[in-house]
Amino acid sequence: MAADPSEEIKSLDSTLTGIETALDLDALRRRLAELEDEAADPNLWSDQDRAQSVTRRLSSVRGDLTRVEGLRNRLDDAAAAIDLGDEDLLAEAVADLPRLGRDVSALEVRTLLSGEYDERDAIIQLSAGAGGVDAADWTAMLLRMYLRWAERHGFPTEVFDTSEAEEAGLKSATFQVKAPYAYGTLRSEHGVHRLVRISPYDNQNRRQTSFAGVEVTPSVEQSDHVDIDEKELRIDIFRSSGPGGQGVNTTDSAVRITHLPSNIVVTCQNERSQLQNKAAAMLVLQAKLLERRHAEEAAEKQRLTGGPQDVSFGSQIRNYVLHPYQMVKDLRTEIETSNTGSVLDGDIDDFIDAEIRWRRTAERAPA
């Protein structure tokens, strides 16, 4: 039992009031009404992409309102139980306080996602680093981890491309998480992830360290105006090499696009037609060019203001140790757990929530 339930409720009330102010509930209700009107448009589904975007945003806004209103009702009930002095109601309210505190904290994290692109879908590219076949296997493990995380939350995903390694695992993979605030939620996963384990590919059972890179970019929208000159593209068509269902590996449908000025290369081979693969590859290319433009603008602002250069790109952000002990530890937030199996099965919310808080603190720090 909490030492002083009334003080704990007062603290939670202060936090929840701050959340309600940050979310602007009146504006959120107006946005909900607008999205409901859009969703009711009988012509909406003539544009599948727009329809899916509207329904995702409608679900997100409705979910935000439901969560905050539900927390307010629970908090008010707990305060009323203390005021009434009913022992049964008080015991029930006190028993709910730990869970109520966790739920308020989780919603508070959502209000921290206020970056320019935080509301967007996320496009994630994984690439094997040092470590040979173990690094390729590690890349495949990370793909499964992120897809399982999305599945746990009911977020749709689309895998654009997987490049299989010769012996096992993946050389690279590109996929999209289609959910409001997916980019803001996942962007601190960007960086190098390190795995330490007994290699299943070493006949002497030696310990192996391997690395994989995670690159997170926001999806593009029509308002972004990312102009791409077709003359600056080299488009190669080839036969898909990975699994993908009947017909995928029997036609030259895979697409590789090289943006010559930046030397950015993207591929897509998981759709059935060449046209679908080209459209998906262009989506990824636009996202990469948007992120590049944003990075260049940030670098120029740092140069003009005399701020420190960003040297964090490519740095190791998290260790996953499976031998000689079990531990996953984030090197920025110091969050760690010995439940490595759960983490690799997509249970990474504690890491993500801590990253969001860490990022906001870092962004607010003076240069």
C-alpha cells in the first residue's frame, strides 16, 4: 500500500493535467470530428493510400482521447474513494495506483513526440556490419524483433526488400511501420546494435561479436515536395532472389534505383510486379532524400551557431549479450534487462520510452 495515497494522487493529477494541456483536448476533439467526416466520405476508398492514412489517424486520435479520458476517470474515482473514506473503495483505489502511475507515464511519453516528422510512418533499413555470417544472422534477428514489436501494438508493416546472405541471415532489409508517430517512436533506434553470443556457425563454439546498423527515416508526404529528376536516376531491373510467393522469382520484377548525385541506392523486390516494386523503391528513396535534406539543414544551423558537430551517427547504442551472461543494455539511457528472450521477441517498449525521454532532455540541453 502506498505510504500516502492522497499525495500520490495529487502528483498523478498534476502530471495528467500537464498531459491534457500538451494534447489540447479541445483541438483533439475537433480533429476527431474532422477525421470522422473524412472517413464518412463515400469516395474515400477510391484512393487506397489516403483512405488507410485517414483511418490510421482516426484510430490514433480516438485512442489518445479514450486513453486520457479513461485515466482522468480512474484518477477522479481514486480521489473520490479517499474523500468518501470507504475502506473497500479505498483499498481498490490504492491497489490500482501503481498501474495508474505506469499508464499516466506511458501517455506522458506520447506527448514528448513533437518533432517535425514525429507524426509520420517510419521506414527502417537494417544492414549487416562486422561479424560475417553472425552479423547477417543478427540482422535477421533484428528484423524479427521490430516486426514482432509492431505486431504487439497492432501496427501494420510492409517489407520492401530483403537481401539474403550466402550462408544464413540477411545482408540488409527495408520495411515500413505504418502507424501515427511511428517515426517519433522509433527514431532513437537509429544506430549500431551489438550482439555478443556463442556463434551457432562456429564449430568450436567460440564467442562472437557482431554488429548491425539500424537506419530510421520518416515517410514522405505530398507536402514534402522532394523533387527527383528522372535524369538523375539509374534504374536496374533484375530477377527477385528471395522468397515471395508463386511467380515472384520467375520474372524480372525487382527494381534497384540509384540516385546518382547522392549515390543513394534502394531496392525493392517483395512486390509481384515491376511497377509496384518501382513505386515502393521511389517511396524509400524520397524518404532518404528528405532525411538527407533535413540533416544538411541541421548541420548548416550548427555551423552558423557554432554548435558541436554531431558525431553520434554510427556509434554503438545498445548491447545484446547472450553469453557469458544474459543482458540487453542501452548505453545512452542505462536501461537494461536480463530477459533477453523477451526483448528479441519484440518487448522493447521500456527501451523506446526511455529513449524518447532521453532524446527530449538532450534536445533541450543548451549547446
